[in-house]
Amino acid sequence: MRAPQELGRAMVDAARALGRRAIVSRGWADLAPADDGEDSLSVGEVNQQALFRRVAAVVHHGGAGTTTAAARAGAPQVVVPRMYDQHYWARRVHDLGIGAAHAPGDPTADSLAGALEHALTPAVVARARSIAPEVRTDGARTAARRLITLVPSSAP
């Protein structure tokens, strides 16, 4: 993976190329904008549900939690997968028409700007908003109930 400063710069430069501002979540990779421009902000832990409802789009790594939070918020997404299930979630976002899956390889300002431009098209924005009410919030409870009804009780 690229150095966090390079990735932070690419993300901010992509937003700037489209005339947008950027909020960069430091996260585990300790990302940060490469400069102190007034159009970018670096934050630590944040309530994604509250933030994602207020942004034009979310660019993220494709973890299940972040993907779901963005979908629930109705925010179009750009998923930049690196490993594991992140590639699955990138494909789901693409297949559902609620954003873009970044091409394999290290993201650049140009590649991120292209993906972000696609995610911000009116059709993708509308689709992301239309999907939001359909995202279930009771997945763990539903799975537990199904397991309980499928597994026979061992009690006499």
C-alpha cells in the first residue's frame, strides 16, 4: 500500500479536481491530507452514520461495516479494495449501481477522480438514495433466530 501521506494527497487532489471538499478519516492507516488547505479536514474516530448522511460521496476501503454505513446513509460510494472481503463489497457496490469499484492497483488522484466522478452522476446518486431504506439493520438478530430454529434443542 502507498504511504498514508501519498494516499491522503491522492484523495484530496481527486476531490479538488471535481471542485469538492474532502474529509479524510485517519483510520488504522493514519491517513491525512498532505497540506493544510481550507478545503480538507482530517478527523479521527467519527460517527459514520451521522457523517455519511451529510456528504456527497464516501471513498473507503470496502470493509463490510463502512460499506453498509454508506449504503444505509444513501451516500454514493467509491470502494478502493485492498484485501479479503473488500473486493466482494466493491463488486456489490458496483453491481447495485450505488457507486464505483476502484480498479486494482494503487489509487492515484486521476483514478480516484474518475471513480468519484462516476459515483456523483445523478443516476448513481439517485440509486444510492433509493437503496438506503432497504438496507437491513437486524442482520445479527435475524441470523441468530434462524440458527436457534434450525438447531434442535438438546434440553429434555
